[in-house]
Amino acid sequence: MPIPTVIEHSIPNKYIREESNFDRTTADLEFHHLHAGLNSEQLLIFNTIINSCVNKQGGFYFVYGSGGTRKTYLWKTLINKLRSDGRLVLSIASSGIAALLLPGGRTAHSRFKIPLDVFETTACTITHQSELADLIRKAELIIWDEAAMIHRYAIEAVDRTLKDLLTTPSFDARSKVFGRKTTVLGGDFKQVLPVIPRGRREATVAACLQKSYLWKQCQLLHLTTNMRVFQHRLSSIERNEVSEFAQWLLDVGNGTLPAISIHNHMEADWIKIPNDMLILDNNTGVGQLISEIYPNLTSNLDDDTYLEQRAILAPKNDDVDHINTIMSKILPVSSRTYLSADAAVNKDTRSSSTDFMTTPEYLHSLNFPGIPKHCLELKVGLPVMLLRNLNASIGLCNGTRLVVVSLERRTIRTRIITGANKGDIHCIPIIVLSTSPP
């Protein structure tokens, strides 16, 4: 009688495969190139973090640096060093734009499954037996860029989750910050702070990381040298302009810029912005801004690197729409218009609501943050950004930048221009988007 054969069927962890999808030789070459350019401050921080990873000290650090101090440069050096040694690094950021600058970067919410609504006791939706939990256990380092702009409850949720996932019968991680996983946060508290809808100043301050129980256990590391001033390609005049602008930003952030009053009876709480920083004419000025950021746009539409390295940030949706309209008109191709199918839903059951009557025209006129307008006009070659997590394993997550390849009736064919999946072609289907409850 034949002896039965036992066959082990092992399915590779897709998350570990994704994070390990790099060439160690290339990472090693990139590391040595980057390491040679570290200044003394960056080198000190680099050695501190690497020692924590190698010796498994489980350090918790916050790298505090203003714009231009090359935090991203430091992140890339750390990532390439560990990956060249075959170690896993989780590189995340609080925003999609910041995540695009990190090798293999992802948004914090997509990587750690952080709920959209966070509270004091919130935990991430990661189970012990999941592949993502296995990835987190094997990771040597977590780098979290722009952490100053996210609600402290989100960071505390990750801390709480890691303590739970990393606790074993032989090791109690619940008493260790982030479960004794070396974690580096970075950002600048003088820039964007957590956004609290309809919240006053005190609510914003209370949501900051500095008000968290984690802050007392954090080792603060500083970057103070603005490396943009020392770029070799700058002329002496350009170097002075960059230096003056960097100092002006620091004065604004530190509150040392002289304040003025726009009316005699009002408190002096306004600052004067130099005319050379202003767009005085809404049409001519925006055109000049576009020409400066996107020179020779039409001849570079097929260059993904050109598009990846450029973005215009605007504070209001109306400004975004205005700039997008002007840029879209520059492309010498016909457009296709997509219309939404709007419906009012019950906020508790998320089902169609008949409690009140609304006309389609009224629903179409409403605009909400993070949701496109009712009328979406697109062109082939136009850069776009994904607003939802569709399939993170293939690079389709919130903040992914793409270029429109073709416009079909019910799908949009796009090409990814950022991250590890750069160049991949995917179809974006019809997506149901819901507004946040008031």
C-alpha cells in the first residue's frame, strides 16, 4: 500500500513580497551615493536610528526640521541602507503627496488600516493572523513623514495596534512604545497641523502629537541647516533669494515677523507678504505660475518623471478647479465629460433616503472636500490623482498619481507615474464616494 504524500502549500505573503520587491545591489549603490551627501546633523541622526535598528533598541524618534532641511533625503538614505542589507522598512506619510516622495511610500491610513474616524480608544483593523500583521512583525523600521499634520489619535491607534500585534508569550510589548519597534516620525509643527472641522484653536492644539501620551517617550532630533541654500547649481543672486525666502518662512512660523493692523481699530495680527510672492492678477499670474512649474508641458506629457516631480498646491477647492481648468485647456486634445449620479442617503444606514425630497439639480450643485464635482472633464495625457484605496497591492491607493491613457464609457484607462508600480496600466471603474457625516 503506497505511503500517502503530505504536500505543504505555501502562499507567499503579498505584503512582504511587495516590500521586498527591490534590487539590493541598486539599493546599495543608491545608499552610498546618498550617504556621501549627508551633513553632520543628518549623519548623527542616521547613525542613531541605524544603531537602534541593528541593536533592536526599539527607539522612538521625531525628526524636527523646517522645509529645505532635507528630511526626505535622510529618509531615502535610511531606507536604501536597510533594504541593501535585506531588511524590511515601512515608509509611510500622512498625505498622498508626501508618500510619493518616499521609495515604496504609502499613506499611513492605507498601510496600517487606520479608520477614517479616530477616537481616544481607536485601534487599527489588523488581525493577528493577517499577512499585514506578519509584515509589521518582520519590519525593522517604520518611517512616518509629515506626522505633525495627522491627529494624535491616529498615531496612538498605531501604537496600540503594534503593542497588541508584537506581544508574544515570551515578550510583553504592551509596556513598550510602538511595541519596541524602531519608529521615526518627521515633520514641522510650524506647517500644517491636524484639521479639526469647525474646531477652534484649542481643539487643533489638543489634536497635535505634542499633546499625546507618546510625546513624553519620544526623543527629539533636530535638522536646522537649509540645504537648498547650498545647491551647487545656484548663482550667488539665486542663493541670496533662496536664503531670504527660507528666513522669511522661519520668521512666519516662529511668529517673529512684525505684525500690522489693516484697520486702526483692529488688533495687529496680520503680516505683510512681499509683492514678488503674490499672484496679483488671477489670470496672468496663474499662467505664469503654471509656466514656471510646468515648462513645455505639452512636449513632456509622455515623460513620467517630469510629471512625477511637479505639483501645484492650493488652499481652496475653487483655486484647484481654476488652475486645473487652465491647464486642461493647454492640452491640444479633445475632452470627455463624465457626470455623477448623486443621491441623498441615510447617514445611519448609508441607504437611499426618502425622508426629504431633493432635486437632482440641487444635489449636483453641492461640492464637498475630497469628492470631484458633478461634471468631471478629462483629457488623454492629463495627470490625475486617485482619491480612494482601490487595490494597494498593485499601487492603487489614495494619493497615487496617474496619467490618463484613454477615456472609455464606464472606465478610465490610466498609467501609474509614481512608486514601485510606476508604468503599470490600470482601469479605474465607476466608484461610489460618500461624504463624511456632519
